Amino acid sequence: MNARIEPLQVTANWQAPATLTQTAFRSICFIYPDDGEGSRFDRMFPPLGLELVAAGVRDCVDKRCMIDLRFEKDWETRVPESTDLVAISMLWDKPIRDVFDLVRRLKILRPGVQVVAGGRVAEAHRERLVNAASAERVDVVFAGPDDGRFRAFVESGKPDSIPGVAFMRNGEYCENPLPPYGAIPDRPLPDRTLRRVNYRMIRRDGLDLGIPSDTIQSSRGCSFKCSFCTFNRDQDGRPINFTMRSPESVADELAEIESDYVIFVDDNVAQDHERIDRLCDLLLERGIHKTYGIETRINLGLRPQVAEKMARAGFRHITFGIEAIHDHTLKFLNKGFRRHTIEKAFDAIRGLPIIYTGNFIVGNVGETRAQMLEIPEFARRIGLDTIMVNHLRCRGPEPLTETVMATPDYHIDPQTRKVYSDALGLDEISAIIRQIKRDFWTPSQKLKTAWKARQLFKPVRYTSVARHWLSWKFKGKPDPWGELPTLN
């Protein structure tokens, strides 16, 4: 029988032990898997979390390498013979059987190698991963953000004293408690020198735009409590409090990034208006000229002077989590604002030189077909340039799941976790989503958005876009969910 052993009393002040002169591992291979199901669009993002973890052991191991399985299909030829530790990122959904297959192949390829994993999916399945047969077992699973714990394991080689990890000891499953979430650190910065792939912007339908892109994380967590969101809680339901890096450290990292287009992966970049205002000052003062894409809440529209400075500093693509346009649906999603607030915010910032994208969720409890189909007209009226429409999902452990299951005639599909009702099934909601997109993208809207993008996105090289478009077109518009060629 497996026992959960909690040998540690963990506090928020936990720190990794002082650096040792000799570490337990000397050669580490970092692997970012391909889930095989994600859109090509998702493949424009580099493995930022792994690069951050790799940076933390830069000075204490002899060799490090990074393999991105989304592009490097010949990965077995790229694992150095000296590898004694493999670290796998499991951030997005990937069938666990595929993870076991990957681990099995790694242990055959490099006998004696230890395998560790981290990320939301690894955290959710940590007991299953650690309890697997030894030939396919993940030896240690890390939960939560790294914050120096991986380095502590590399130095000692023993997980017993590391908080927030799961492992086997004497045939028993052990799980050390996770320390309370601390502040996101300013250093180290992600180690981008390990990349062998040139990441570029990819449209959602699979069109490679040929524009070099990169990502940055300037904050962690979110202080808002949207009922559908899973990113402000960990897999055990604990809140991930909002913490920020200093504007100075963010500016330092942006100055080092070579790509012209940088996407902030924060949940709410502009939550602290004073911090984003200071960051803009630094970017303008230091002459850091790039185009930035961010996601934030409509609260930014209530501080138009900050939004104006952001536009001058290069923040030219802002995605707002609007989600709904009717007060009863906004209340159901616990957005914390009403329809008139959305309209007031966009009245204040509509004229700024920024591409505005609105995120919407449909299939909400109490939302009718007619109400969903009002989204296109509303989106154009407030001044959105593009929209993204998503089907409501209950992934857990967000409180929304309980609410949906308690509502008569509403259900959650066990495979996709999408919400549907007796009145509107999954196929009907999918058809509504397609209709919303068709109604929004009128010929005049396409021209307006294309012209605005041409004016604002200075990194766009239209000869490169044209070349990639022709290649994409003549190859029959390859399936955006299929294989993506290696980027050279």
C-alpha cells in the first residue's frame, strides 16, 4: 500500500541550500513535448518556463541542452551521451501514455538517467507518474513554480528535503508539501541561448507570418476571481496570488531579446497601472523599440492616460478578457464589471493606435442563442479589431464546475470538458461560434483591421508574409492541427 509521507514543515521562507562544490548531476537535457493536439498557433511560443529553470543551474553543471519536440522530431539523436538528468515540461494537456512512452525511450537510450517533470499536467497526475513501473516512471514530479527548488535537487540528487515534490522512497509514494507561494523573482532571466529553433508568429489557421517572436513573463497569478479561470489556482485549488517583477528587471530582459515582436504571457499585465506606467517610462528612456502583445482586463480603459503611454512605448496589441456582453452572463462568470463598464472603457481608448482583440466565451448558463449572436455587432460597435470566441469549459478545480452541475438541464462533456445544455448541444454551440466569427468578419471589418495592422505592426515584413502565404496557399492550406515543418 502506498503511503503519503510529509517529512517537511515548509514555510514561505524556504530557501535552497548553499551551492555545493560538487553536484549530483553534471549533464541535463531539458525537453518540451509536443502534445500532438495543439494548434500550430501555440507552437509560436518558446519553452519559456524550461529556459528559466535551465538558467537556474547554468553555473553548477557541465552541460545543458534544450530539445523542443514540436520541431525536433529526431530528438533521440540530440540527447547528449553524458546526460544523467532529463527535465520534462508538462504544461499543456498530453496523453499520459505518451509521456510514459517518452520516458521509456529515454531510459533505454541513456541507461541510468533520472527523469523529472513539472508543469500543470505533471502536477495534476503526479501520483500516477511516480507510481508507474520503473521503466517508464517519472522519478520526481515538481509542483508549482520552480523558485530554486530544481537547483537544490540538482545539487543534492535527493528529493527528500525538497518541498513540493512527489517521489518514490523504499517502494512507497511520498509527497512533500508545497511551500506557500512567494513573490515572482526578478532573477535569473530565462536562458535563451539554448534554443535551436527560430520561433515566429503563426496565425491560428496555420499561416506562418515569418515574423520573429518571443515571450516574457513579468508577473504571476491574478487577484481577480473569474469563475471559469484555472490559472489563478493550482491543481489542489490553492490560490496563486498576484505578484510582479520590478519594472527595471522586465526592461532589462526586453533589452536582451532579439525578436521585434514580444508577447507577455502574464494573465493580467496591466493589473498594476503604476507598474506598467513605470515600465513604459523605462522603455521610452532606454530606447527599447519593439512591438508588444499583452492580455489584460478592461480596467485599463479607465486609465486612458496609461493606455496612451503604452501605445507610445510599443504596446500595440492588447487582448481584453471581455467574455460576455450581458450583465447576467458577466455575473455568472464573476467578471466584476457590467456591460456599461465595457462601453465606457472603450469610449476612452478606442482612438489609440492599438489593435484590440476581445475574448468571448459562449455556452454559459442562462445564455440564449440570440444573445450569443449579438456579440459581432457589439464587438464592432465598441471598436474591437479582432475577436476570439471560445466554448465554456470546466477544467477544474474552478468553482464553476459545481455551479454548472447543480443547474438543471446543463452538462459537462467528460472528454472535452465543454458545457452544453438540453436546449443547445455541443454541435449547436460550435455552429454558433462559427456564425459569430462569420458575422464579425465583414469585408469592411477585414479591410479596417488589415489597414490598422499595417500601420502599427512595424516588424511585419510584407515580402516575407507574402512568400509564406503563397507557400501555405499552394500546399492546400495545411491543417493547423497537423505537423509543422522545422523552422530553420
